[in-house]
Amino acid sequence: MKFVLASNNRHKIEEIKSILQKNACEVEILSLADIGYTDEIVEDGTSFEENALIKAKTVASLGYIGIADDSGLCVDALNGAPGIYSARYAGEPCDHNANNEKLLKALDGKEDKERSAAFVSVIACAHPNGDFFTVRGECHGKILTSRQGEGGFGYDPLFLPDGYTVTFAELSFDEKNTISHRAKALAAFAKALPPFIRQHS
């Protein structure tokens, strides 16, 4: 069965394809460029679920089965911010360094117990007939007072996952992908997809 990921990120496409194949889901995943879609999809939802569905349903409206994800960092002491605005927390364009600096300032003076946070990933799948589903993955931890590690991207140098003594930026690629929010969401997606495929085949 053929799917279109609402993205042109080849790494993300291969990541999803690899995890689905490990779970015996033989699928072909195309990018927006593969189907000639060049318009910008406006993500004006108020949650990760809404934004993921906006993207997946945009693809479905073109006659394809759409897959999309939306993710970000939610900090408890900031009432869930930066949340859906994680990538552009410090403004346009996306600047990881500026985002990290803004987050550190926002949490300045907060004690360790007040720095709890979670990375969240939501994956949506939408069929042209209007059927859809979403799955969610979360990785809980806390925000440090300074950066640690050179790996990863985004807020990884500040995020210490529960049960670990190193940040996301200090974990290997494989280690991070075992416990990350996206890995959990993809695992849930791989389980939810086969019955969805059977329903529409």
C-alpha cells in the first residue's frame, strides 16, 4: 500500500519505513515532492494532534493516504510551553541556539523539582474517505540549567530523560531512538497501522 508523508525530510521517511518494516508492514512511503506538492501547509491547530491531522488530511484530500507527525517539548512550569511552538520558540526563522537560550531564561531560578518536562510526538494517518487515527509518544525528564553534549539537535542538550544521567545530546543515535518520544509514537503507529490497512484494502 502507498502512503505519502507530509514532509520532504528523507531521513524521516526512511526512519518511518524502517520501523514499519520491522513490524511486518510492507508499505511504500512517498514525500510531498514525490507527488508534486509544493504548497506550504499552514499548521494553525492548537495541539500536536490537530497539527498532525491538518497535514495528514491535506495529503488525503489529494487522494492519497497521508501520514504526518508533529512534535515538541512541553515544560510543566511553563504551562506546557514551548509546546507546538517548540521549533520557533524564539521567533522566525527556527534557531536552536536561540530557542535553548530563551528556555533557560524562562526557567531561571526554578528549582530542580520545578524543571520537569516531556518531549511529545504525535503521528496521524488519514484516508481519502475521511477515516483517520492518531497515536502519541512521550518521553519524560527534566530541563537542566546548562547544556550538556554535542549530539542531537534542538533542545537535546538541555533534556535529561528520566532514569538517565546523560542528556539526549549525549546518548548515541540508537540509544536515543530506543527511548525517544518519536520512537514510542512510531512503535504505536506500527501497531495501529495493520488493522487500518486491512480495513481499507
